[in-house]
Amino acid sequence: MTKRVRQQKILEIISSRRIESQQELAQELLKRGIGATQSSVSRDIVDLGLVKVDGFYSQPREDISISPPLVEIETAGDFLIVIKTEIGLAQPTALTIDRTKIDEVIGTIAGDDTIFVAVRNQAAQRLAINKITKALAPRPRTKPASRPAAGSNGRKPRRGKVRYRSQQ
């Protein structure tokens, strides 16, 4: 059984039933004739970018429009950024931050509506905040027209604002 087939089965399983743990997922794979260790399942979860929503594994939806996911960004000391999101958006937002591969970010921890972002130092903190804000800014979902529509001023649409508070 190839990794690709196993991962496809994992996606089928989590889309058809609620899976709470890696062990439960491995058992469901076994029921379908696919033997997998917990460590293989764990790597597959990371590879597939699965997140837990309300305690169950789920595949983040690429087609949803988050406008904007950020509610507030604060600093906590010199090495931590705390991001508040709408309820349920912290894990997919943290995944976006991780996939953006921002050099200043060491790692993220996400809850339901809060993300802790660890950075290397205070200078990296400022750069990371700017890069995170840019990476998570809502983008237009349609292809821009080659010329402005009648009555349009030709400017780009304004993006959602993010509040920023420094605690120093």
C-alpha cells in the first residue's frame, strides 16, 4: 500500500466520519485493509495539513474566504506574538503562517481562537508581524479586470484592518 493511497483513504475517512485521535484513524484504516503505525498516521496528518475542529480531524478548506481571520495581534515580551482570530479559525490560520515559511517565525501553537507565534528576537517580532499581516490579508477572489469598470476610480479594493497592540 503506497503512502498516496493511504493518505487518500485518510481523507475519505475524515470526510465520512468524525475522528478524534490518531489511534482511531489507524483503526479505521485497518478496517479498510490498510495497516499503518501511529507514527505513519501522524506524518500523514502533517503532510495532508489536517487540523482539529471541535475536537475532530478535518481538512482545511481552501475555498473559504476569511475576511480577515485576524481580530487582533499583540506582543507578549520580546519573543512571542499572540494572534486572536474568529472562533474556529486559529488552526487553519496557524497552518497558513507555517506554510508561508516566515524566517523570523520559529513555530506556532494554535487553540480555537488564539495563536502563539514564537520568534527569534524583538527585531524579528516586528518583521514577523508585518509578514503575517500581509500573508493573511484577504485577496480578491476574482481575476481583476484589465480596465476599471464604468464609474470606478481604478483603485485597488481596501483590505480589512487589523488592530495591533504592543504590551510594553
